[in-house]
Amino acid sequence: MASNLQFLIIPLMCPGHLIPMVDMAKLIAQHSVAVTIVITPRNAQRYGAVLHRAIASGLPIKILQLRFPASDHGLPDGCESVDDLPTFNLSKNFFDACSTLQKPLEHEFNMIKPRPSCIISDKHLPWTAEVAKKFEIPWVVFDGMSCFTQLATHNLCVSKVHEKLADSDRFILPGLPDDISMTKCQLPGLFNPGNSAKAKEMKSVRERVRAAEVGAYGTLINSFKEMEPRYIHEFKKLKQGRVWCIGPFSNSNKNDLDRAQRGSKDSINNNHKCMTWLDSQRDRSVIFACLGSLTRLTPQQFTELALGLEGSQSPFILVVKGGSRTEEIEKWLDENGFESRVKGRGFLIRGWASQVLVLLHQAVGAFLTHCGWNSTIEGVCAGVPMITWPQFAEQFFNERLVVQVLGIGVGVGAQRVIHLDLVDEDEEGMQVKREDVCKAVKMVMDEGKEGEERREKAKCLKQMAEKAIEEGGSSQFDLNRFIEDIRLHTNKGLVG
Ligand code: UDP
């Protein structure tokens, strides 16, 4: 390899983390840096098509497969991704199983040629910091979140203002460039873990992640300067410059096949009909409703979403992911006659949707999203306004960024985070009614001045996103800066 650099990439095995890290591997390899990505056999199958095409095109990417000891940790055989968990009550088991990969990885390390110059790891795998320490190379964290979230999280950790508040108290997030108001029960799990026994178990995982993260060499972010300039500026200042915003990653998928198979090689079959259906719809008329890879709406809540879309009169695509409640949802769909009523106007996808491919279709007019960070930035890259329905983690922060800071979204009015481990027990109740969904869709699709302004802003952001990862763009600049930093660090080590 021209540069003789090798980056070892270790993703968390969860679509919202693995997908962007596969994209990132491709982006880095395009800069003549060898990349080895560590995954397990099932994930090698799931993401293999995209990776093998990148390798066949000449990119210096290798796949290192490690066996995942699922059954040793009480997980079903073959469960190698968070979205495969039969219930989120098994999250802690999953993280425990992940940490046993440390030994086999250390065993393989010396066989990787050229020797890795750094580890880029998902921040949720704090044991990878120990591997980096052992082999005396920098541990760089990939944080699958925005700089807005980074800054808000840091400021809350330092100020602890939330600790004195009741769940429904509204307050201004401290130290941000904009006045962003929220309630405590909308904050991510680190500040708002819930009271279940399982939530308490996850607290120790979160605390370990947070403790390791503070010692990281630097942070890579899937964002770009033009989208959140003041937040990026502040976060870089806080981290003495060792923050590199090198996104949007999804734009690294330049052809339809990569877009179609992103996240699942099989989605291409599921989605063929969907693309044909989209071809038959008017430009910018369709609502694409997809709540990410992990959200499992209760059957009651799913019903409200479906009826809200029906009531909006807009054509729509609805992605159905029920997890352990799939049967109940299917039963409702059947008994209610929903699909025959919306025939021609509504299209249901069961399972995995080719989200990026769908979003880029000219018939899509708005994205109803749960505001996972990947979905948020993919919505920005598609240049469509968003209908925001945050569910868990930092998704309420992302909603604030989309609605308030960027001015390209309308909220459905979600009030508090969902605790995923309680969905199966029906303890999360219902937050959003069909009228809320319908109203938000109508506002976003409105042809008046406000709707037009939102659409214009979304279009501008799309153009900025495209430029950021092109030659001379801000994210290219940061990626070069990152590679140079590691090169200097590596050379210093060789001399010293
Ligand atoms: N995704 C997809 N098809 C689906 C569901 C999700 O392609 O049916 C992709 C989506 O494009 C995004 C990722 O999965 O890249 C989900 O990540 P995000 O951060 O938005 O949410 P999470 O799934 O982590 O809640």
C-alpha cells in the first residue's frame, strides 16, 4: 500500500453502527489507507455483498471474521446483531458476548499486515481501548452521533442540571449555541435510564463506555461542517481539535446496487416492487415512514401510525417491524382491512427497506423518521423535509436539531423516550395519536410559505452534504487531517 498505513475498524454489531462503519471503511480506503474490518460470520454474510464489491473495485479492504459466542451468553444461536435479539432484555448479554472478542482479536493482531496504526472502534466497545493500549496504538472512537449530541451530553455530564429536575420539568440545555428546551424524560438513557431491573444492568455498561471514551485519542463523527457549524466548532474546541467530521457517510454509496443492499444483502428482492410503485407516483408526493432498525412500536401505537398516514390523504410507504409483536400487528392489518383500503396509495414493506435508495427517489416528498442519527443525516442527504417521531437514545436531541436548528422538520409531538425493554410488556402505553401523525404530515406537505421554506432549506442542505465529501469539501479536509495525524503519530513511534 502506498501509504503503509493500516486502520483496524471494529464496529458494534447493530445496523445503526455497522452500516456507517462499513461506509466509513470505504471512505478511508479510497485514500490509499489499508483497512481491516472486524465482524462475525453472520454479519460478514449480511454486509458482505457491499464489502466484496468494494474490494473487487480495488479498495484495500480486508474482512477479519471472529466467531461470536452467542449461546455461551444465553443468546439464540446465530444472534449476532442487536436487531436479531428476541427481546431487548438480552442487551446486557449481547454486550457481554461482544467483550469476549477481546482475546481472539489480540491473538489475530500480529497477523494483520501491515501492522495496524490505529484502532477505530465503536465507542460502545470499551474493551477495544485495552487492545489499543496493549499494542501501543491510538484508540479512536467512532461516535455514531452528531456534534450537537456530543456537546449536549458533555455539558449535562459536567453541569448535572438534570439531576435536580422532575421528569416533566422543562429546562434549557446548558451551554449550547442555541436555546434548546427539553424535559428530563426526553433525555438519553445515560441521564434517564428508567427504573426496570434491566435498565439498571445497562447503567453499568453505559458508565464503562463513558469512562473509556474520555481517554480516547480522538473522535470520528458522521457529520459535516456546513450542517452544524457552531456545534462542531465548540466540540472541536473542547477536544483540542482531535475531532474529525468526515460525513455524510451514506453519500459514499454511489450506485443503486450498493444503496439497495446497504444493511442487508437481501433487501434488494424486498424492494424491487417498491421502486416500481414509486416510479408510478407523482414527484415529491410520497411519505416514507421508517422508524429505524430497532424501534418496535406496540400494536396500539402502530395502529395509530397506520391510521394517521391513511387519514393524511398522502401516498405513503410504511415499513413494518414488529419484532415479537409482529403477529399481533399482522392480525390487526388483516382484520382491519387496512391494506385493501389503502391499495394503490399505501405501500407496506415488511422487514428491511432499502432506505437510502427509497429516500433518493424523486417521488419521495417527506421522511417520517424516529430521528436515529443515521436516518437523520440520510434524510438531510436526500433533501426532503422530515416528520420527527423520536423514540429512544439521543433521538430527541436529533429532533431538536432538525426542527429547531435546521428548520427542516415538523414533530408529531412525542413526549418522552421509550424504554425498549418495556415495549414487549405493553408498559410504554401510547404517546402519539393518529390525529397527531395526520396533522404533522399535512403541515410538512403544505404548499404554503412555511412548507416551501422547509423544502428549500432541505434542498440547500442536500447540496452542501454532497459537496462536503467531494474533493476540496470540508469532510474531505477533515479526513485528510485525520490520516495525516495518524501518519505523524505512527512515524514518531517508529523513530522513537
Ligand atoms: N435502515 C434501513 N432499512 C430499514 C431500517 C433501517 O436501511 O428498514 C438503515 C437506515 O438507513 C440507517 C440504519 O439502518 O442507516 C438505522 O440507523 P439509525 O441511526 O437511523 O437508527 P437505529 O436503527 O440505530 O435506531
